[in-house]
Amino acid sequence: MTDVRYEMMRPGEIVAARDRAPVAYLPIGPLEWHGPHLPYGVDPLHAHVLAVECARETGGVVLPMLPLGTETYIEPDRLRHRGFQGHERIIGMDFPAFPLPSLYLEESALGVVVRELIRGLKRQAFRVIVIVNGHGAPNHRAMLHRLAVEESEPGEVAVCLTGALLDTRVRGHAELRETSYMAAYFPDTVDLTALPPPPAPIKTFETGVLDQPSLAGQPAPDFSISAGQDPRSASARQGREDVTSEMRRIAARVRDALATVQRR
């Protein structure tokens, strides 16, 4: 199959791909703590593989993964939902006991970089630009949404913000779904032995693993991860199924966007 990775293509191949389908995918997510058992690149890696699968379905090209993202201080209530006292100053997933902080960007720096890439792709005559976001921080998503709105040109260029696992009500961080994804596509990066051995509980404030109840403000009394989202139950099969589901949802949106810019 013809490669869809922009950085691996010669100029004529990029032009030919653009002429077939003027779609460019921008996969993005920060290098961030994802528990002791997963690599820092979960978010951009997830976004990049999803973008490649989408491009193979819709046509177009995929830029290299952008290891970029922003975060903000966690509010007192959300700190308490993670097992802290509520007075700590913690940015994103940078819990005090973790040995390595994440590489977050300040919001304005993120905005400048992504906006300039979008404008460059416009100059290259791509007419549907798809931001594939792998990171869930509200201020990060709000920045990307604003860029998508501001850089879209009705009837000429559609900038779409899409993301991984946005169609599921089960959210989490470094839990079952994200671990399954990595087990499917990057199995050598997963080390479940870095987690407490079963049946010992996995606690959010100790590991940075988050489940849906914690994010919804209803954590377990001991701040342990629910059995249904335990990363130690991850499977490559579920990871592949999740990506296929995500790809189909995003591909449908891209086809709709193509129809709007191709009308005359």
C-alpha cells in the first residue's frame, strides 16, 4: 500500500496524494506521564496511528506526530478525587511522587505552532485539515477547537478537530483502553509488571492511572481503579477494535467535510 506518511513521501507523491484527496491529518498530543507501565508518548502515538488508519480509508497524507500539548493546574475538587488533600499545586499528570515531569507547552506556544502548520498546509492546497487529538485536557482541547474555527474558510478549507475515543462514555487515563491500544500497536512499550501485582489495588495518586468514576468525581473510597478499567486486563484485540471504531467515525466526518469544500 502506498505510504501516507508525509515525511516519507517525495514531493511528487505528496502532490499526487493531495490531488486524489486534498486531506492532511495532524496527529497531536503531549509527552506525558501515563502510569509506570506505559511510555510518555501514548497520546501522540495513539493519534498518529489513528490518523494513518484514517488516511488509508479516506486518502490524504499524515504529518509526523506532534508531541505537543498543554495542561493547567488541577482544581481542589479534582485533586481530592485523585486522593490528594486539595491544596497542592499540580499541573496535569505531574504528581509530586513521580520521578519525571511531563513536557507540557504553554497554551500560546501550542497555538502558534499548530496555527502555523495549518497555514502551511493551506498554502500547499490541502482543503481538509484534520487535527487528530490524543489528549483530553480541557484547555488543550479548547485551544485546538478555537484554531479549527478560526482557520476554517467556508466552502474553501475545512479544519476539523477530531480525537481518540471521543465517542465512548468510558473515559480514563493509562487504564484499560489506553493500555489495550498500546498493547495492540506498540506491545514492546508496555510493562504490566511495573504495576502492583493482582489482586493488589491500583491507586490513582500512586500511579497516575485514572478511571471514569474518578474523572466523574466519584472515586472509590481508597482511590483505586475499578475492575472494569484495570489496565492489567488489557488486550491487543480490544485496542485494535477501538482504533477501527474511531477510524470509521473520523473517516465519515472527513468525507462530509470534503463534500462541503468540493462544492462549486
